[in-house]
Amino acid sequence: MLSQKEIKRILAMAPSLKAKVMLSLAYGCRMRAGEVVRLKDGNIDSDQENIRIVQSKGRKDLNVMLPSDVLGLLRAWWTERPTGQDKDVPAPERVLFRHCLTGDGCIAEKGLSRQAFLDTATVAVVS
């Protein structure tokens, strides 16, 4: 597990708002990388502060809590994200992260004693 201090440093050094939102979803909502990149507008219930994950592990649907600070980041990303792919797509079906890489994406951060990777399971630490 990463300490709170390490997580804050990783998020502070995210190269873009997109990266910060993706990392926040993975860590703050305990979502897998594949779940983050498949996230659609219709999966987010801001009133109930939860996210519906469709076809999660074991092909099960589930709901996860959505912290208010992550919701704020999602709202900021929604206004900043490229919208060229939204044409003729109903609002609930619009994806949040177009052209994202899945799998092992390195989030190594200088100054940490360990490397952190966003893998397909969760945020993991490799000593």
C-alpha cells in the first residue's frame, strides 16, 4: 500500500488533469484500470455519489462510492475533455477517456522509494 503522503505526491505530479482524474478514480474509488478507461457519463450518479461499474471482475455489475473531491475532478475533466467524438452519441453513452491505454501504465514518481504502477487489478506497489 502507498501512504497518503505518497498518493498526494503522485497526484500532485500528474502530467495532466486527465491523468490526475484517472489516478484518482483508480485509487479513490478502487477501480481497475480497465474499469476507469471504459467509464461513461451514464455510469456516474453525482446525486447519489456513486459510480456504476458495468461488467466488472467476474462480469458482475457493481456500485462504488464516489468521493466528493473525485467528483469535483470529474466535473473539471468533463468541461476540459475533447468533445469531437461526442457527435451523434447520446449523453449517457459518452466516454470520459478516449484513446486511453489499458494495462500496465507506469506512474513512477521521482523521490519515491518504490515504483507505483496502475495495473489491470488496482494501484499496486512494486518494491
